[in-house]
Amino acid sequence: MMRPDRAAGVWRCTSCGKEVPLGRGVEVRQTEASGRGKVAVVEVKHVTLPKTEETCPKCGNGEAYWVLRQTRGSDEPETRIFECTKCGHKWREYS
């Protein structure tokens, strides 16, 4: 069985140790014949969030997805949460 290891950025098989890179918005498929049948891993990410011109502090990419969340009291402004379209790094902006 393949399990994600997000720190290493890979899917890792719990029995044989084989590694497959985690995908970002694409399908990752690894099929291998074994004594018990086949093993398939699929990761699909459909992004429907709006994009904006915002510089990623991690990789310097100039485009990010954004969403507003009410993370503090109702009398406080919303928190803007960004996710880089290139590396997936997330950061917040408070008003």
C-alpha cells in the first residue's frame, strides 16, 4: 500500500519501500504486478480557486490561488490565505 510522505514529497510503499513523487494537480499512477495482484495510486487535485498576482515568499513565483476565511472575531476583517500555483506553499495575509 502506498502512503504519502509529505515531508519527502513522495508516495512510499509500506511493504517494499518504493517511492513515487507526489503530484501537484496531475494524476500519478504506479501499477506493478505482484503476487497479490496490482497496486495503483491516484492523486488528482482539481483547483477551482481564483488566482491573483502575488509573489510566493518561498519560490518567487508571481501567481497564487487565494481564499478569504474568517479566522478571528466577527468584528475583525477576514484573513487572506494564498497558495502558490507553482510550489504549493501556503501563507496568510492579515488586514
